Amino acid sequence: MTDKDEPMKMILVNKLDPMSEFIPFGKYLLSLKNLQKNKFLLRTKSKNPVLSFKTIVLTRKTKAIVQNLLRQNPISFEDIDALDEEEKEQIDTIVSKTEITDRLKIPNTKKTRLERDLHKFNVLRGSIISGGDNIEMLRDFRKLLLSLSNSGYISKKETGDVLLEMLKLNI
């Protein structure tokens, strides 16, 4: 392999203490040694483990986002959209745990998922009201109704009423 074929390695150094293996990341310290091994390991300011946070194994895409955060580069919506659901959950966990949301413009994937589910719910509800009786559509509507009910966005009473009405109408 030539030098052009090898991926470029990024060397991160704590500017305040170049000999330290940790760099400030939000309200915690991030282990640079573990970051090189694609692991996201947090420590408290006194370098003790953060008990409520387990080490995350980073993918190539999530590592690139973390490195952009360390360099304080902006994170684009395209970067977040390129991630799969598990990677988005990792980024959400990292951002919320380290409390760096105030300096970032990262879209909250939980909110967008909720908006998507509510939109789909309203579309399916409109289709059913207008007389649609596709079995798969009705199954999706019921699943979405129960999911939104379990998440607390629709009350259990309303969910029960809708399901009972569907049963009465034999749909």
C-alpha cells in the first residue's frame, strides 16, 4: 500500500496539558488513547470513571463526528443523516451525557423520530377515516398507536377508545 491508500490518522493533543492522555469534552474528560482505538471512554475531572456511562465502541462515522466536536467544527445535518439508527443513538447519548448540546447544532434524532411517527400516525388516521381498509395499513396504525401510547404521547384512555371503535367497526 502507498501513503495515498492509507487512511489519514488524526493525532489529538490536549492543548492545555500536552502530556495528558485526556482532553476536556463537555463536563468530563475524554481518553485520547481509547479514542485512537475507536472507544469513547469518559472520566470525571479527577480522572475517575463515570459510573453512569459505559464505554461506547465507535464506528468510523461516529468517530469522525466526535473528532469534529473535539476540533469544535460544526456538525452538518448530512453527517447525522448518514448515520444508522444505532449510531444516532450513540451520538445522542454522548451529547446528552457530556452536556455539550448548548454549543452544538446537532439535530435531535429522538425529536425527528417522534415527528416522523406523529406524521405517519396522522396520515394513516386520515386514510382510515376516508375508508381505507388495507390490512397492512391497519396493522401499522395499531402498532403506531400502541407505540405512541407507550411513549406517553397519546393517553391510554384515548388508545383504548380508538381500538374499541376499530373493533366495533370490524376493522
